Amino acid sequence: QVQLVESGGGSVQAGGSLRLSCAASGLAAGTSCMGWFRQAPGKEREGVAVGYITNGSFSGTRYSDSVAGRFTISRDNAKNTVYLQMNSLKPEDTAMYYCAAGEGNYCGLTATPRLPLYKYSSWGQGTQVTVSS
């Protein structure tokens, strides 16, 4: 059974930084995609950063336009943990952040894609990030 446990959320002022962690266990051997998504109240869940796993490491990453250059996704294979380093935080980054894991030959930023190119089949419970101005 896959378990994804997020941590590291909190409250920070605009311009500050946070690092989120996602500790994974029970991942299937075919897991090829892991990433971070976020959902603000009244909005759809959106992809923030995802990575394609090859030999336990990210061989490719993808970021949403809104966080590119500010956020960095990384993976520690030995700890089976994925991180999201968030710098230069803005009030619009306020949301619940979720870790996801799944399969596919391509890892996209859409949580539930209409075409079966990939699928995020496991989700964590989320960690809240609040950025004040």
C-alpha cells in the first residue's frame, strides 16, 4: 500500500522560503512520476512541479509557469523522499500542497488528464502553506 506523507508547510511572509517534504513508502516498481500539486479554496487542483524518475532519480522535471524560477523539485532516492524548495513566496502561493505518485511515459502537470498519457494514482493528505503580504 502506497503512503505519501507531506510535511514542512506553515506560515511565512511574502519573500520567504519553505521546504516541503514527501516521504514515500510502498511505491510500486513501475512508479515513474512524482510531483507536487496545490489547491486553493474555490479553485481546481493545479500542478506545481513534477519529475520523471529514471533509476531512482529525476531525469526530467517540469514546472508551472507561476512557480518556474522560484520552486525546485528534487528527490533523495536513499530516503525515498521528494522535496519542494519554495523561494520568493507570494501570497498567491497560499494553498494546500499535495504530493502525488503515479505512472506514465510522460509526467504532466494536470492532476487528472483527459488522455491516458500518465496517471497519478496515489496522493498524500496535504500540507498547508500560507503566505502573508
